[in-house]
Amino acid sequence: MTANQQEQQPQEPTETRDVTRRKVVVAGAGAVAAMGLGGAMAADAFAGEQRGESGSGGRAPVPEECYLLTSETMEGPYYIDADKLRRDVTEDREGIPLLLRLKVIDSETCRPIRNAAVDIWHCDAVGVYSGYEDVGNGDGGPAPTGEPPTGPPPSEPPTGPPPSGGPSGPPPGGGHQEPTDDTRYLRGTWRTDRQGFVTFKTVFPGWYTGRCVHIHTKVHVNGEWTEAGYEGGNTCHTGQFFFDEESVLASTVVEPYASNTAERTTLDEDFLYDDSGAQGGLLKLRYDQREITRGVRASLTVGVDPEATNEGTGMPPRPSTSASPSASAS
């Protein structure tokens, strides 16, 4: 089955298989039937993606602006190169519905990049990553429950080196850790359409000690979609998407986020966000400020160098912010 034939199929398969990056197992179909944030929200966005619209429903496309390269960041310890080929990554995770719509373009020519494979992964509302539930809340501590600890403290102090994902953060370059379990919620891979758009349905991420609220991403290009999936090519971008403080504060007062007792790092305090707005991965958000639980739309144009290789295994330099676009321009 060719890639074009896959895109014409109207519905997502009933069973989504595990896939790998260099050989993404196609689960028998391409386009996913639109599923919404409360119904119509995502349906409108998926329809807009197919029409190539850059704004909300009904607006005519606007000329694409040139963007600087989106900032590279480290991969982090919790990337799994065996994800799911899907746009809805929610599974059973509770949280504020989030529709993430990205546009991938060549930062030099400003042309959209079609058929790129885009990965996203992030923690749930209480800071836990799928595949690493034994690690607990992302910094290596137990998953927060809102309840105080019970029982006497340990009689002996801990011995040996601290865990690599402890309160001081992951090791330089991300220090990849092997998965502890087979869960894969809030992880997924999908391809960009002919206008460079890709849309994911997920939930608003939570937080853990040492990091602000964020979503990880990788963009793979120059490969080939075959009957077996996506093969070859190079990882041209490894980055993270960030949320403004106002939206995060709005999430903290509703469950299950309110049960997350981990100390929260703000956007300004985060050691990876480079303060460059959209260039640095700051998402443009739309939601009802009176009731964020109705759902959030997030969007960003991601400028990449399709000939580069950025695996995210080292700590990238913090770029100058003097000429970067604002978050509202994405």
C-alpha cells in the first residue's frame, strides 16, 4: 500500500501496533478519523489541517512567514525509539484536553516539509512518563498523590550514588534510561501533510521537580514511507514545546493537576527554555480563560534544517534572543 493510498482511508484502524523509528510498522491505515476535544474542537482542527489553514476554521490561508531555526534541546532520559503510529496519544490519561497542531517548514526556504515523521512524548498530569512508571514522578521521586507520607522515616541513610534522574535533573545530554515497563501513553508518531501540518490529540502536561511544563519532540526527514512504515532518513530536530505561565497556573487548580504536589519550576526558571518565544518552542495557546477544562488548542511553526542531524544527545548552546519572533507569530 502506498503512502497516498494510506492517506485516503477515512478511519483509524481499531488496533494500533507498536512501531519503531527506523521501521515504523504501519497499522493498516493512514488518516485518522477526527476525534474532538469534546467533539467538534479537534474535528475542526483536523479539517483545517487538510485544507492547509493556518488559523481557526473558515479563515483563508495567509502567506507563510520565514522563521529562524527552532531551538534544539537535549533529548532527555525518557525517549523511547519504539512508539505508536497515531495522532491520538491520550489512552487512559486524565487531564485537560490538548490539541497540538504543528507546521514543519524548511527554515531557509520557508517551504513546508511534507511526509516528515514527527514524534511527541510528555509526562501526565502528575509528572509520570509512560515506560518509566517505576521511576515515578519525572525527577525520580514517587508519583505525587497529595497525601502526606506515612510510616516512620528510614532508619538508615541512603547509600551509593544518587539516581541519575534525581532532583538535580538528568545527566548532561539527557542520559537516556532504559524503560521500566511497557506502558506507552502520551507518546506518538505521525506524518506531516502536504502543507507541513501534523496534529496530535493529547492532554495538557503536568510537571515534576526541576523542569517547567513541556512536551518533547523529534522530527525525522529524508526517509521513505513504505508498506512497512518509515525507513531511513535523519533526525533533523530534537526540541521541546513550552507553555506560558498563565496557562499552567490555570491548570494547577483543577484535578488531576491539583494532586501534583511536586515543586513546580516556572518557564522563566527553566534551564532549557532559552527565552526566545516561538523560536525557543513557546506554543501559541487558545482556550477559554474562564474554563480551561474545556480544552486547549496549541500551535507552532517549527523551522528545521532538513539536511542537519540533531539527535539531542548533547546540551545545545543557548541562542541569542535579539531577532527571534514572538510567540504570537507562530
